[in-house]
Amino acid sequence: MHKAFENASTEEEIVGAIDAMRTDALVSEHEAAALRRAVAAALEDTRAAEWFRGDWDVVRNEHDIVLPGDGRRRRPDRVMTRGRRAVVVDYKFGELEPEKYRRQIREYAELLRQMGYERTEGYLWFVRLQRIEKVV
């Protein structure tokens, strides 16, 4: 499922990614149908629906953030910006390690603040569990 989200800016692009996975024989028709249902269910949450509505100024999926001073990199799953607002989301599909993930999101949000985004929000999205946790 992560593959369907990794390059998509909108819900339509997620569905297109699933269709491409089916065409490339990466998933069966049955698996593709199940993925489409899971995506539709996940996007019933109003927060997730906003993230994929398509009205952000910029959406960056799987892009590096270079740490000031030492050049190390961090790679959030999704960062969306509009004006001075930035929202960072990390998708989780497997086991829960909430505190580790929360630290990660807080770090991403702080880096975005350092970049000049005045309103930052950070979320963990446990997609299969249909649970979104606001961290910052």
C-alpha cells in the first residue's frame, strides 16, 4: 500500500498508482480491488481527505530534508505546504512503535519551522488501522 501513496499528490493519483501496479502485475486484480477499498476507507477521515484533495501549493513525497550544519538527511513520507502552513505525515503500515514515530514527526515539524513555516502540523497515519494521530 505504501507504494500507492509514495508518489501520489491526490486521491486520483493513488488510484492510478494502484491501477499501474495491477497493469505491471505487481498485484492481482483481487489485491488491487482490496487496495482501492482500503484507500477509500482511509480517506473517509476528513484530515486524510484534505491531504489528498489536490489544493496544496506544494506536495513533496519521499523528499529529503537536509539537517542544518551536518548534512544528514531525513525523509518524511509526505510534506504539504500552503503559504506559511506545513503539514508532515508519515504513513505506518506495520507494527506500532509510537514513541519512536512521534519523535520522528516532532523532528520533521521542527525542521519545517526552521525553514520558515509558521504553522506546522505533524501526523502519524496508521493506514491499515484507519487511525490518525496528531503529534504536533
